[in-house]
Amino acid sequence: MEIKFMGAAKEVTGSKHLITTKNGLRILLDCGMYQGKGLETDSMNRNLGFNPQEIDYLILSHAHIDHSGLIPYIYRMGFNGTVLCTPATRDLCSILLADAGRIQEADTHTFNKKMRAQGKEEVEPIYTLADAQACMQCFISVPYHKKFNIEGEVTVEFFDTGHILGSSAIMLEVKEGRKKIRICFTGDIGRYDTQILRDPEPFPQVDYLIMESTYGDRKHKGFDNAEQDLLQAVLDTCTKKRGKLIIPSFAIGRAQEIIYALNRLKNKKLLPDIDVFVDSPLSVSATNIMRIHSDCFNDTIKERMKSDPDPFGFDKLQYIQSVEASKALNVRNKTCVIISASGMMEAGRVKHHLANNIENPKTTILCVGYCSPTTLGARIMRGDEHVSIFGHEYTVRADLRRIDSYSAHADYEEMMRYISCQDKKKLKKIFLVHGEEQTQLNFSETLHKNGFKNIEIPSFREAYAL
């Protein structure tokens, strides 16, 4: 059996890991899109390094675009296999991939206008909305802890990782003659004791572990201070400065965490009497899907829902759908909070809000998650004096704040806690993926100090025999 690392190797996007069994069965773990790499991104996404028509099964850890975003592309390129994932992941993919298809079409349309004006060759979108909708017919939902048998050779089982709604570690048991090889791919590992989702759960002993390492050398602040930090940002911006608090946020997971925290502050009568806007159609849809899948919630929020049936709504909260209502926020002079996608500030409506407000010192930009080093979000938050948005240069005069506690990725202590379910002597090898190389090297040292051996940091498209 062979595993080949086709993406998220020494970097944090483009998750794709190809397993080929002894009998020739080809299983792809995740099929993520590369994001935030400038001009490189398009070619990296188009050049897969494998033939989609030869993939038998795609097993998806969760719905985030850097893990799922190229599924419509491989479908367009001839993939006709089966996509396995949890029910919540399938529901989220139905809106996320469609949204990505719309973005591909819009971005290509804008690009081609420039190409036509310059007399240059036009390009096709990586995939379209129609491709995104059509690929959903390949999806099969498999609940947590329900074993799914693939052709009598491989057994698949999902375990909750608490990263986002429906996120899972993928447990594979592969038969090779009389021998069984157990592999676990962690996907993205979530946090413990969060406000909404269950804790990451332990998984059975494996021979090989493919492990994410995004925050492998970082320690997050506790959740205890996050709500207070959020409230302070609201008070300083909306009460003292009478400005706008802009919170770029991932539409799935992070947006709901912020909405839930504001709802709690409102219930405690601590939140000022100001308007709060969720300006992201995707966030609206994702919030509705979260309401459907409350079975994924932890016991704490379920108990609170007995007295507050809708933890994602309150009287001053407005969900914005239309483009007209979104544009109206940019000419609005009254103080408010705007939660808008995307979290890395690379796309979506938040870029318009940034363009219209980033030069105003009354504005505060509150970052509540990870931004890849090459993204607009990273450039803003590291303190660049000038940034380019939609091809225009802006001077950054807004206040900048960050709350790391809302990260959906485990820090290195939480990752060590997560793999404590494994017997170090029985674990043959750990492959570190989905992390910057230096972070992975640092986390590898931590693993060694804690008794874990045989740790590999795969390079792009490097293959290993198992």
C-alpha cells in the first residue's frame, strides 16, 4: 500500500492525500483547494498530479474549502466515484461548493474582461455553479461511528473532531491478505471546552497517523477571556469611538461562535443597544444548517437552549442576504458591528467593507482566526501601512485587534491531548500535514520529547510505502 501527499504538505491549504491499496483501489482523503497563494493558486488547483477518473472513493474530513473545494473540479474532470462524509458535512458542502462555484464564475468573468481589453486569451473557470451542484450526487452521508465497507477491502469510520459542524477524523482499516493495517487521518483537530461543539473524541489504536499541525507551536488563550475581549472591542469601537466594528469571519463555525457570544452578552444585558449585521449569505445558510444539526452540539449549549431556543438570534441582530442591503452598510454612518466572510479577508463581502472603512480611524478590524501568510488578512494584521484591495491602494488607519481564542484549530497542547489515546509503542509512524514547515519542525520536537517516534514531514507529492 502507498500513500502520496498531494497537498497540504509543508503548508496549510490544498489538503489531498492519495492512498493506493495493494489491489489497486485508489482512495483520496480530502480534495481541498489551494487558497491565498496569489498567481500560483490557479495553476496549483488545476494541476492535480493524479487522474480524477482513476479515483474510486473520496473520503472527506470536513466541509472547509481547503479540504473540499476541488470536488466540483475533479467531478468536471471525470471523477465518477463516491464521496463519503458525515451528514452535516454533506449539508455544508451543498452550500459551500455552490458558493465557491459562483466565485469562480465571477472572478473569471472579471479577469476575462481585462484579457479581452488587452487582446489576450480568455480562461475558463476552474469549475462553475452547475459543476458544484452536479457533484453533490456523488455524496453519501455516513454517521459518526457507523462503519462503511468499501469493496470488502477497506472499512471507514468517522470520529468527531470538534473542529466545525460535522468535522471528523477518518479511520481506515485496510485488509492485505491476513494482515490489517489501521490508518487515521485527523482532518483538522478542534478545541476542547468550546461554546457550541463537542470535544474532539478519542479514536482506536492505529498503525499510521496522518496528523494536522496548523498550530503545532502555538498556545491559545483560554475561552474564559474571549467573550470579555469581544465585549471590550464592541464598547471601545461602538460606544467610545462611535465607529464600525468589522469582524471578518469564516462563514462556517467562526461566524456562529461570534453570534452565539454576542447573544450571550445580550442575554446578560452587557451588550450596548447597537445594530449587529451578519453580512454573508453563506453564513446565513450555514447558521440554518447548524440549527438542523443540533445533535452535534455539546451538553452545555443544549441546556442553555431550554431557556433560549435560538442561540443564534436576538432583537438587534440582522442577517443580510441581498447585495443592496450589503451596499447600504457601506454608506451607513451609524455605529454598528458587521460580521462578514471571508475570515482571511481574501474574498466575499468583507473586502468591500474593508475598502470602505479601513482608512477611517473610528473603524476597528477584529481578527478572530487564522490568516495564511500571503493573504490580505495577514498583511493587514501584521501592520502593513498600505494594502491593495480590488487593485486600489489603501492606507490602514483603522484600529487592529485580534482574539486568538476563537480559533477552531487545536493548539499544540490540545493536539498532544488528542493523541494521548494512542499507544506510542504500537504507533509505527506519524505524518505531519497541514502546517507551515517551521511549525511542523517545532511540533515534531514536541512529539519526540513526549515519546512519539518515527515522525515524517512529507514534501509535496512525496510517496511512502506502508
